[in-house]
Amino acid sequence: MSQWNQVQQLEIKFLEQVDQFYDDNFPMEIRHLLAQWIENQDWEAASNNETMATILLQNLLIQLDEQLGRVSKEKNLLLIHNLKRIRKVLQSPGLTTAQLPDRHGETCIQRSKPCP
């Protein structure tokens, strides 16, 4: 089971804490749609290596485009709109690697206690 699936099994009070981690820079839709891919990346190493972080961001955009293609076939207008908006934010020149995904959900599960 993916860490994201485990997070979704938490009690509502913990889910509310998880909700606070996500914003327009890295929306929950991306975490949900790309859960497996995100969990397979070495974000810790990327946080200390600008080149690796840039490559991961580019790969994230590729994954996002693939999801956009998939949901376009399903004609899910709301999700299509949100993914296009998210892609625009992620491609903005002001984005820093500090805004890339982190592993809060994983940490909460591993520690078996509430998220900070």
C-alpha cells in the first residue's frame, strides 16, 4: 500500500493536519494522482542538489502531462482545469526547489503519531 493510501486511512483530525501541508505551490491533487511516482523519488538527495532537484521537477512535469492526457480522455473538466493550473504554477520562473514535494505524510505514518 502506498504511503498516500495509508495517509488517507488516518483519523479525520490527522487528515485535517495533512490538508494544511498542501497549497497552490504543490496541490493535493498532484500528491494524489502521482503518489507512487512521488514516493519512488529521492527527495532528500534532491533537497541538497540543485541539479537533481531541477531534474525531478522536470520529471514531475512530464508525469503531470501524462496525467493530464489521461484525464482529458475521461473528459473530467474540473480535473483538467486544475491540472493545467497546477502545471502553470510548477512551470513559473519563481518556483524554488524548496517548494517541491516533501514526505510529511510518510513521516507521520512512520512515527505513528500526528503530523506536526
